[in-house]
Amino acid sequence: MKHKVSEEESERWKVGNEDEKGFWLGLTEEDLLAHERGHRALAKQIDLGIQIRGLRDDFRGLQIGCAVEDTIFFVEGGSLYAVDPLAEFYKQHFERARNPRVDYREGVGEVVPHEDDFFDLVICQNLLDHVANYDVVLDEVKRVLRKPNLLYFGTDVYTSESAEVRWKRQESGEIFDIQHPHTFTVETLETVITGHGFEIVERLPTQPSGKGDDSTRHCFFAIYP
């Protein structure tokens, strides 16, 4: 089934996307350095996953939703790519977003600006709860992957009790948690991922979400067989 972004989803996403600008402009250099330390630590995990999966030395890696900078900026080797709807804004305002190793383009996960079967590695870190339609994004991930491949997902999740509260508010049409239009539990997230044909091959230690609520970040490697 071909998924599509609805007009309602698109409008909701635009509001949150504009709010992202203020969030990043409000961070201090100390905040950005703390983010960098986290990106570097995750890049080491990705590097190990690349070795275990046996990806070719000239692998192509993509991160969708890179923001100012993210994990892909610190992955070793390969040809590195990133897309974000605010890429040009970030490059204008932040020197650290202008990394010569990374082909960093403006684009959305629902329409990845690259050809079919182009990437060996795709990183979706802190992404799926931000996008307009995660089903469309996952369709695009499958489109751009070639074999062998490796995917990394790190997504904020809630307990079933907290998620129920959020789902009811979302169903009522209330706009809250402006940058995160989607709510997942571990179970619903993994159901979405496996429902798209991905195979989870390694679950990684849970990480803090950094959102200041009771969410945590569920992290795992997957492949598209």
C-alpha cells in the first residue's frame, strides 16, 4: 500500500518545524557541545554495526533529520549524506552544520532527494515522532536502500499509560508538544517498524530522551531483508 501525507498532517508538521528554529537558536555553545558528545558516542556504535554487518568499504550512509549536526557527521569512512527540511537555515546560522565530509541537503523524510537503491546505511535518530507521516518516511527508507544494509532507529517512547493520555489529546485535535506530533510505546514503535518489513536485529540500551518528561529513547539496529 502506498502511503500519503494528508493535508492535516502537513499543516501540523509545518507548525512544529517552524518551532524548531527557535529551539536551536536558543541553545548555547555548551548545549551544542553536549549534543556533540552524544553524537560522537552514537557514531561509535554505528561504526561497530557497520563492521559487524560487513558493509562495503565505500558504503553510502544517510541520516534523515540531521538538524544542526548529528551522528552522521562523526561516522568513520564511507560517503556521508544528510537531509533536513531546515538544512539551509542551519548552515546559515551554525558553522558546525557546514561539514565538508557530509552532503547535507534540504529535504524531508517523506521525499528523500536521492535515487532508488542508493544507500547502505540509514540513520533515523530522534526522527519518527517529528515527521508529518512516519509510514511515508519508512516507505522512502526502503526505496533508497540497497543490499546489504543497516538501519539505526532511536525514537522517543512512553509507557502505555502516558501514551494513552497523549493519544486521546491528539485524537481530540489538541495541538501540544508542538515538535512531536506522534506518540509511540516500545510495542507500537516496533509494530510499525516490523509492519514495514524491517527486521530488528539488535536492541541497544535505552537512552534518556532529553525531553524533560517520562519518555525514554528506544534504540535498535534493523535491516531490510
